[in-house]
Amino acid sequence: MARRAQTNDPILEAKLATLKAAITKTQPFASGIVPASTSDLTLFYGKDKNARRIENIAEATAEEIADLAAACDPAKFGLNDQNVLDESYRKAGQLNASQFCSTFDLRNSGIIEKVRDELITQSGLKYTTRAELYNLNVYGPGSFFKAHKDTPRAESMFGSLVIALPYPHEGGGLALRDDDREWVFNFADDFKDEAGNLTIPYVVFYSDTEHEVLPVTAGYRITITYNLYRESYSLGDPVSNTLENFNDLEVAFENLLADKTFLPDGGHLGFGLHYQYPFDKNDKDALKKILNYLKGKDAKLSYTCDQLELKVVPHLLFQDGLTTGGLWWSNGSGAVLIDRVPNLQKAYIENGSASYYFAEQYKGKIIKKNRDYEDDPSTEEVKVHWVVGPNARTKMDAAYTVYGNEAATAFNYGCVCLIVTVPPYGQSPRARAVDAERPVANEKDDEQEKVAVDPGEPSNS
């Protein structure tokens, strides 16, 4: 059973909870509709020189759609780096990008600009986005795809774009889930706008957002999927329709930093990453590069800290004996934070003391002493107050040789998190320079602040 990583200070926990609440407002998707004309709806497909053509998918005959479905391959899905066919988990038809083309013009549709404004820029970032045509999916009656996450195909891949071609169907909703929140998009309800004009609905979401295609009960659900990549990166200003969410987090930070009783001598705040990020564990600078690929609430946090001149550094968290993808806080295990990817090819570590090896060899910060070293005066614990607990979403497996009664190979998982350094009161150029006459929170807010909320614990999800 997981052991909670607590501050043992209910008042401080309640204050940290205001930060956590402000971060969680970010949504992992953007959606909408774009106008469509008959010239956008021609579809060509085929696996040989005898390609077929559907002139207008919105007015296709049942025979034309049946031919399209028959031309598709059974859709596979990724499992442990393998493409697997299992119709108890996914039942659908699929054509890859070389087997079809559509007259729908994504570049001039305005979708990419909407994605930039509604999903990317809300994180305080500016990207040049490249869309790569991936596949066409056909879900007929009884077809479905159980809950899953997409696998990023490169460091720069951040999301998936799904557009639905306007052919009638029932069911087949796209369900997105993020922690305890869920959104369901029924494309069939959005093929016409309020004036009755033909439209194409779309949804774009971060690749590692859990999603599911609910069973189709009638008709055919036909979608085109694109992979989205970042081509360039820079910090920017959030667009106007997302400023409110940004202000929530910035104000929450500023209120705490202006509070003389909040970490008056400074300290460290910990934030487990919400999203997954592929990184090369053989690259010693891989952790630093993660800052260039943050998305959603992770990017929102990094951007806000940059605006407030707070130092934020990615770290790997290692715990003694952590040999699975999960995390726990046990009485006996030690834990350490390091700011680089370790090279463990020739490492020999005494059984149960991995945290001290990382602390010594990589100048790591011991955040929890191993039970066997609790009385060691040469090591000092660094206190980290976890606003969002570390988790196994972004982890790196590490193999090394341990020696005890006999030598053996051990595996450990390091989980990526962001550590924010809070300076002592009054020592930051901007972060602590908040108007001393800031209005006092109303009584309702004050009562809420008194409620002790746990700042988070390690999670297996």
C-alpha cells in the first residue's frame, strides 16, 4: 500500500493545495468544427493501381461504403512495442497513409491554427506544428476500440488529430479521460452547423491521453488521423481565451510567495509530471531537453515559474528497491533526486543503497534517508514539499549490478519530476515583490484554505 508523502503541516498542505487546484484546470484536448464543401469530401483509396473513388463521402451509397470497408485491413494496435491484432480489444478497419488520399485540405482548413491557439498556446508556448497523415479508420456496426494511449513516435510528437468525415452513423463516440474527468465526442451530432451547412468535426488531444472509441451501433464511422509534431519551440504569451487559467496559477503562486509564513527560509516544491515524454536514456542531457517538450499543465507550470523568475529543474527520482513501474514510500527505503541521466553500465551498488550511490556519484539530493543510514551524519535530507506527487507516467528503467551475498542484476525506475526552488522571503527580484496591499481573501476562501488537503502521493497510474 502506498505511503503518503506528507508535509506533516496541515496549514502548509492546504496552501499547497491551492497550487494543485490551479494546475489541474488545463484540458488535454481541443475540439471544434470547420465548414465543408463537396470539394472537400472526395476520397481515393486502394492498394494497387486500380484505385477507387468516392465522389462525395457525405452522399456515398451503401455499396460504396461497403467497398471501402472491405478494402481495409483489420486494425492492429501497439502492445509492448509490437503491432497486435486482437478483435476483442480493437475491431475496426484501417488504411495506412499510402493507401488513400482525400481532397480535404487540412492546411487551409484553419484547424492547425485553432490547435495552436486552443491547445498549445494555452501552455505559454509557441510551436510550429507539422501534421503527418497517419491512417484512415472505418468503424462499422459492432466496431470499437477499448481504452488505450497512443505511443509517441518521436520526441517531437505531442498529439493526435482526428477528423470525422460526414457519413451517418450512430454510436462510436470518442471518449477522452484525464484522471477522474471524461469527455465524449459524438461526431455524428456535428456534421451540420446550426444553419444546416455541412461541417467536419475534429478533436486533437495529447498522445498519452487515455481514449476509447465506443461501439458503433449503426452506420459507418469514418475518420482520418494525423500525428502532430513540434517543429520549433519558444516561450510565448497565452492567448486571450486562456489567460484566465494562467492567471489562476500565477495568482496562486504570487499569493503564497507574498505570504511571510510560507516557506520563509525558502524550500523546494515537487511536481510529478502529468504527461509522458519519450527521452533517450543514453543522452546525459535528456532531462534538460524535456523542458522543450512539456505540454498541457506541465508546460503551464514551467511557463508560470519562468514568468515569476522561479528556478525549475527536471529531476529523476530514484528509490531503493523500486523494481516495478509503481512508487511507494516505505519506512525503510531511501529516495534521491538527480538532475541528469545516470550511466549505470559499469555500476556496482550495494544491495538496498541505490539512493546513496546516486547521491554520491551524481551529486543527488537525498530526500528520504534509507533506514540503515538514518544516523549517518555525513548525509543530509533535503525537504521537498510535493504539490503533485511523483508517478510512473514518465519513467526511466535503470539496470545495474548489486552485490550482497552474491552479485546479481537489479532494475530500478527513475521517475521524472519538476523541482521548483522557492527563495527565502524577500530575496527574489519579482516572485516575492508582490503588492503588500493585495486584497485579503474573502471569508469563504479563507475557510477553504483551512481545510488540510494532502498534496499528493506517488501513483501507479
